[in-house]
Amino acid sequence: MRIRFATILNHILIYLDCVIHSPILAKSIYHR
């Protein structure tokens, strides 16, 4: 259970990192 939560948290951090480094792409995904 703890490992799965860590994996989900890791994916969230990667997603946030992508959003910060590419706001234009993030807006495109958000509008879809």
C-alpha cells in the first residue's frame, strides 16, 4: 500500500515538473 502511494506521488511530481517546464503544453492538455 505504501509503495503504491509512493508511486502515485512520484507520478504527480513528474506531472507537476512537466507543467512547470512546459506551460504551453500543459494548457493544451488542460483545455482538452
